[in-house]
Amino acid sequence: MEKILIIDSDPETLSTVQKGWDGSNRYELITASNAKKAVDLLNAHAFSVLVSGLHLPDFDGVELIAYMTRSFPSTHCIALLDYGRTPPHFMDHSDHEAILSYLEKPVNLEKLAAKIDHGIRLRQTGRTQSGMALKHFLPLIYITGKTCRMDARYGRKEKGSLFFFRGGLVDAVLDNKIGDAATTEIIAWDSVKISIAKLPPNMKDEPVQVALMERIGVTWEKEKPETEPIQGCPEPLPSPRPEESSPDPETLAGIETGLKKYAGVLKSVKGYEGLAILSPGGKILATDSAAHTPDLAEFYIEIAALIHQCNQIADRRGFQKCTGFTLHTSKGIIMIIPAVSSTDANFHFVTLMSPEANGFFMRIQIEKLIPRILG
């Protein structure tokens, strides 16, 4: 099981994440409230992803992530930004494959899970082996307004230093180059090992006239949708609906009984509206909300082909098969989770939620109920 380390000085953040993951069999979640404890854990266990707040009681999250570039360069890192801090986006979209990503507080569990899954996929496909690019780290200095000297090593010989005062670039040094000439070369480095130290007292305290974030291609606006229209499939998607017979009466009775017995706990979850169990061909076998039955049936018939194609795409990319499908709309959320019963029969659990529901938390609850309902 993948191990995830989450560190933050805010007990509420840690509690929210811990409760959201309770009972999940997707990851083993370990939390810490200070960087020293995090370093001890990192050296004792193999973690797939590090999630870190930036304000820690001993040394801050910037220094912890810098430590990761030196000691665990292929571990994906997620920086938790304070509320109101828009995550940086790179205009060349290089951050989509970066080993460092950003997430604004308060933590949205679905977005966090998506970033964790993405980081794990990058590692599994070997795309984190080269480590972190310096330009993806630099927004941390700007966001936190850090005053420091940052030393970066590139390869075996190259070593350069950037000097910051309150998040602004003061100067840069690389061999016999200084200022803009040194900056231009250093910020292009990838696979860097970063160290943070105090700004020398003799450094001037006024940043040079370099818009560093603009230089590395950062925008603080939310990503805009593609301007080019998405091309449709060249031919209709094949229907995955097979000819099928209904499950045997004993299996069907067991599913109906299990749903009535266990699904009631979902009614206490905010935003829950209904749950149905469908056969591989889209036939509704049991539901605890009859009013939604027609919508569920029509939805599954129309979306099943997309799930089929999604599995094919994921398999080609080495991501294995889809473990679920969630549709978000302004009127509600629909989640499909595939499951296999003890009789090796494939079923789909379809859940309806209101727009404000916590889909990630709901998924965890459904995953816990599936083995109980199917027996």
C-alpha cells in the first residue's frame, strides 16, 4: 500500500484529512505536526508522496521541500498554501508533470486525492526520476516572502546561488557571472538539489529589477480552458453493454438485503441522495431511492461507453484500469464505482449527491460498504 506523509502545524487540517481517509484501503496515511518529526519519518519509511504546509514550528515547509530535493529527489511533493493564495500555474504547462504541485487551503479532499494519485502515477511511470526543476520550486520563495540565500546544485559540478529579500530576487552568482547573467542560467536548471541558508548581512535589501515569476512563466490566474475545440471521436464509441441474464435469485436477494441493511448509514452523510447497484449491462438490481431510478438507468446506459474507452486509454498510458468515474455538474454529482462480488460477478455502484457533497469522503464510505452489501 502506498504511504503518504502529511505535515502541517494546523491540527484542524490534519484532523480533516485523517477523518477523510479513515477506513480507506487506497493509501496508508501518516501525519506529523512539525518538520523534525517529518524528517524522522521520511528516513524510517518509504513514502510515495509528501504533503506539507508552509508554516511549521521548527523549520518551514520551504526548507523541508528543499531537503526533499537532496535526500528524496524522486518523491512527489504537494505544498499546502494559505487560504486566498492562488496556486501558481506555468504558461508552458510544465507543472502538469512537475514533481512539486500546489494546493490551496482549506484542503479539498477530492483535489488532494487527485494530486496524490497523479504524483503516484508519475513515479510509477518513471517520470520523477530526474527530480525537481528549479523553476517549479521558485514560487515557494515568492509566496512565503522568504529572505534567504538559496544554493542550487545541478549535475556534479554546477553550483549557483540566488539571494532573496522578502521574496524578491536580490542577486545571483554562478562561477564568474553575477546578476541577470547568472539568473538566466540558474533558473533553467532541472534535477536540482536545493539548500536554504541565511541571507548574508552585506547583501543589499532592494530586489533587482527582475520580474522573476514572469521570467519563469508563472501566472497566478486560474487555468483557462483550451481555446481550441476538442475534436470528437472519429467514429462512435462501441457499446460495452453485453447480452446478459439476470443474476440468480439468491444473489439478487442477497444484494437487495445487503443494500437495505447497510446503506442507511449513508443518509447521515451530507449531500447523499441515492445509491443503486447495477449489473454489467446497466440493469438496476437494487436501489434505496426509487425516485432516482429512471435517471440512474439512463445515465449508466449513456456513460458506460465512456468508461470502456477510459479503461483503454488508461491501459495504454500504463495507469491500469479505471477504479471509478465521477461526474460533477451544477445540479449534482454522480459517482460510479465498479465492484466484484464473491461470485466473481461484476457490478457497479452508482451514487447521487448534491453539488456541495464531499465526493471523496463519500467514495470512502461506499468502498467500505461494498464488501458488506455484496457479501
